[in-house]
Amino acid sequence: MNNHDIFWQTYLNLEKEAIDLSRYIFITDKITLIENNHQIKNKSYNFQLETFSPYIADLLISCCVQIEAISKELYYILGGAKPRGDNSIKFDEDCLKLVDIKFKSHEKVVFVTNPTFDLRNDKNLILKPLKEAHKRQGTYWECAYQAVKHDRYYNLHKGNVKAFLHALAALYLLNIYLRNKSFQCTYNEIQNIDFSLGSQIFSIQKPAINEIWYGNEPIESSSPYVAKYQDYYYKQLYEIQKKESEDLLSYLFNQSELSDSEIKKEIAAVLHDDSNNNWIMDCYKILVGNRLRKKVPGELPFKTRRETLLQSKEWNCFINRKNQKYSIETINEENIEDVISSTINYATLDLIHSIQKLAWVPLAMNKAICDIYIKTY
């Protein structure tokens, strides 16, 4: 049996105790009241979370003993400076500090997802159980643990449901780090991964994956996990994207409109703006805008201008027809400039799409394999 199996089995036993506890204590943070005017109203109610007993105090202590043990195990694995067996090692100031350095654990979120825990308030549903955990008694659960452990009679009320739930969430997150599970799947399949990872009470956030096909850099988030394409597949994506970008530039710089000094000047200004990440779009918008506005100049009578616009290929392109903000009947003298601007935007997208076939998209979404793993720093 691996070390992480031992810790995980103990965690699951404590989780079962928490679920059993919810059979006898309705764990909620809101109650429904009928007021004098017969209106039904939900009201914040923290008394259930503050329910305490010697049994709950025992669960809290058992949970925190496991936190101490697993944090030390992680400390050794992560290369802590003090050797195994050194009695001066502190689980919070030494071990959880190193865990935070390696994983940024103070930023990571744990969700309470079990429906028997009737929690509505975000502060009780969305936890950061290791925030400030590297400080002596820096968390709610450790303060409760130390208080109950050292003076149970006086501090029994601190051994409550909330403290136990927060400690259990911390233990869950530490087990995730120790188990260090990884996954391989396509981009679209990432959303199908069950990020409860075996828990019946908690889950973690899915990794942020927005547009990793550009650059393939893992995106930090409140999830312990990140995702990136395997190098073999990303190289294929990059080569296709590179070819399509070259095609876009080739088309742009071979257009006759660039002989117009004003247009050339506008495009040069866009190209020299290093902060502009949408420079391709903006350059093409200048090109498309010039073409359409030449067809519908402001000095034309409104009816002629309107009819010319409606007959233009820009108005009738696929993307504009699918996304028209204005219907033909609503175009009038007051809004025609807005209509032209909207048409230019959609016609720009249509022109880019006709050149840039986005052949890499099916590969990126459904074929290329991603690695999903816990990021270390």
C-alpha cells in the first residue's frame, strides 16, 4: 500500500463520519420563515454550523491529527530542509508553508457539493481551507483544534460543525496534493472529468483551459490543476496556425488598397502598436471598412445609400446575415451609420474566416491530447 493510500482511506473514513453526522444535525446556513405579513423569507442562520458536542470535537481532533501527519509527509516529499524525525518540524509554519510555496495552496478553492449539506452562503459553500494555514493558528479550523485540544472543557463550543467541515476540506485538498493524480484526454473531454476525485462531500474547480491552443501555457486559477497540450500535438496545432497566419498576412499586404496613403498610414499605426493583440482584426477592419464606405458614402441620398448597403456583399455575407443586429425594416437615417459599422465588423470576420480556414480547430478540440496535472512552482 502506498503512503497516499493510507492517508486517503483515513480521509474517507472521516468523510463517512461527516455524512453520518448530517443525518442527525441538519447542516444548513439558512432557514425559511413566515413573517407576520405571511411573506415567506429565507434568513441567514449559523446556529447549525455552530452546533458542538464532545463527539464533534473528537472528529475535529482526528481530522487535524491527519492534517499534521499528511502535511509532514508532503514536506518530506517536497524536499523540506529538516529530515524526517526532526522533532522541531512544525506542521503549519514549516510543512504547510512549503506546501503553499510549491502549490500556492492559499489560492485553491474547495466546493461543498453534497446535497445533504444545505449550505447557500458562498462563504460556506466555497472554501479556501489552506489560506493562511502556514501561520500559527492562521485558520478557523486550526484555532478551534488547538483550543479544544488544550482546554476541552472551556473551549468545547469551538469543536463545532463548521470547524470540522473546514478541517475536512483542508485534509481533502492535502490528499489531492499527495495523491497527485494526472489525466490525459482531449480538450473537450476535460469538462467530463469528475473533479470530486472520489469525495462524496467536496470537489475542486476544473482547470482553466480558455484558449490554451494559443501558446499552450498552463493557466493558473483557483484549481490545483492546469492543462496543456502534449508537445507532439501542440507542434501540429502550431504549424497549422502559423500557415493560416501567413495566409492572412499575404492576403492583406497584396491588396490594391494599400497603395492609398491614408489606408497605409492607418494600418501602419495598428502594426506599430505593440500592445494591440487584435492587430490582424483591426487591419482587416480598415480594409473592409474602406471598401464598404466607398460604396455607401455619406453624401448619397439615404434611400440610395440604404439600397446599396443591402445589395453589398458585406451586408449579404454569411456571418453578417447570421448575426444581424438590425433588420432591413428598422434601418433609418438615424441609425444607418451604426448599421454600417456593425456590418463592417461582421464582414471583417467573414473575410478572415474565408482565408483562415481554422483547420486546427477540430484537432485542438477533439483529437489532440492534453495533460491535466497539478502545477508546482
